[in-house]
Amino acid sequence: MRYSHKLSDAVHILAYIEIYHDDDLSSTAIARSVESNPGLVRRLMAALRTAGLLATQRGTATPEVTRDPTDISLLDIYRAVETDDNLLHVDDKTNPQCIVGGNIQETLREAYATVQAAAEAQMASITLASLIADIWQREQQKTQA
Amino acid sequence: MRYSHKLSDAVHILAYIEIYHDDDLSSTAIARSVESNPGLVRRLMAALRTAGLLATQRGTATPEVTRDPTDISLLDIYRAVETDDNLLHVDDKTNPQCIVGGNIQETLREAYATVQAAAEAQMASITLASLIADIWQREQQKTQA
DNA sequence: ATTGGTTGTTACTTTAAAGGTAACATCTAA
DNA sequence: TTAGATGTTACCTTTAAAGTAACAACCAAT
């Protein structure tokens, strides 16, 4: 398949809502920044809403991030929008008659779980606030030059 | 796209070659264990050979793992077979005119790199030898019951 | 040397998940 | 009432992976 950038777009949306708090926050306006389309933006916002990270109101373009950005991690956003959380995937069609085929699935599942845990621990340590701060810092470095 | 299980199949192949060292090691035999087809097995073996993990000889079904399994990590295999090493992907089409769109790519690239590093460190700590040992252990637990 | 079997490689098809697009019911606010 | 927004769904397109097949190159045994 294509590589997913749902996580990237979701962070984008949340950062946009925080940074352009007093401007147009319609899905159309956000889609212009993401260079995508309003439908996709609304779908991602729906996922963020389901995860309790975003509050929206039908009919009005007034989305609000529900928690303090210091209290929202990259992992929260990842889990909110990615349908399959797994970074690595076991081949679940192997020959059970074979010593390898009959056992490797569980072996790898366990190994991949530790990799997943390591990645998630790192994701948990990155906050939306720090990402927004980094965006601001890069912007300021531009205008200084 | 489909989720890749190239890494899983590559581990399967290497484990198979080690465990069935004195049996039929043709791509056809291995494909039966992977429940796939010889073409795919040979393609993965070619990638492992390019990475220096496997030695093969045209015409004869005599593949050999080149390094000691304690010296081959899951990361080595991952890098050998995955065309795109990145676990997370930045959306590289965002509006540069916008504060968010113009800076988020670099911000996320940096954040994702730390997640990648955490995952890779864990992958580096898992050896082919330990995976094979785990497969054996599971097999023995079966026959004991 | 011929034969049967194997690898190495490539081209093509199929599959599945992501993303693009559009439509429309529902809601809000002026 | 109306213009514009969201929420949701359905369908199409794209893309990387995996399946399939073919065949030249090679090996080993007879």
C-alpha cells in the first residue's frame, strides 16, 4: 500500500488549530495547509474526537483541542488515527507442520511487541506542545534570516 | 498497501536454513514452510545475500548463513529486506506558505527519527540465535504435552 | 555431453490499505 | 430562509507488497 501519513496529518491539524486559534478553522482552511481535501481533514478530526483529543461542533468551524498540549503525546495521536497500531507485521500464514512455520508466529509476535513497546515509549515522551514549540522555533529562525 | 511481512519471512528463511541444515534447502522446500512461492523466497534470499547475511550458490540448493546467528540482529535482517526502513512517514506535501505546513515536515522528521532510533535499538538487541532458540523451545513444549 | 533440477532475475498480475473525491443529510448562525 | 459548516458514507484512484510465471544460467549425476 501507500505509506500512511495519517499521524503526520493529525499532528498537523492539531498544531494548526492551536497556532491559528483566532483564524478560520474550517476543514477547508485546514485542508489548504495540509494540501489535502476537507473530507480527509474531517475524517481525521472525527478520529481525534473519538479519542477525546478534540472537541468539535457541527455547523460551526470551532474545533478545540480538549487537553493541554503538554498532556497530549504523539502516542495518543498515533493511537487515535492509525487503524492498525502495529509497526511490524507477522506473516500469519505459515505451515504449522514445520518446526519453523509452526512456532515462528508466536516467537515473532513476542519480539515485535518489545520493539513496539520501545517505539511507543519514545512516542509517549513527545508532546504536542513540544512539537508546536519546535514549529514556532523554526518559523522564527526563518524570519530572523 | 498491504502490510509488509518481508521481515517475518526473511527471519523464517534464515531460521529454516539453520534448523533444517541437513535437509532439503531448495527455495521450493522453504516456500512450503513459509506457505508462499519459490520466487518470493529467492527474492528475499537475494536481499539477504546482498546484505552479506547469506551465501548461496547458483544451481545447488545449499544456502548458508554467513555469520554466527548470535551475531545477526533483527535490525540487520530488517535493513536487508525492507526497501523503506522508516516506520513512520512524514507527509511531504504541505503548504509552505503556512507556519504549520512550512515547518512541520522538519519537526516531524526529527521526532520520528528518535522513535526510529528507539525501535532500532530494540531490534539490534534481538539476535537470530535467540529467535531460533525461542522456536525450539516452543516446539519442545508442544511435544512434552 | 545430456538431462533434470536449481538459482537468479525480471515482468506482469492481483491484492489491500491509503488517500482523493464527491455527495448529502444535518446543524448553526445571521 | 439561507449560506455555509460539519459528519458520514460511498466510490474511485494510487501504490507498495505479494503472487505468479517464465527463462537464462548454472550444477551435478549419469
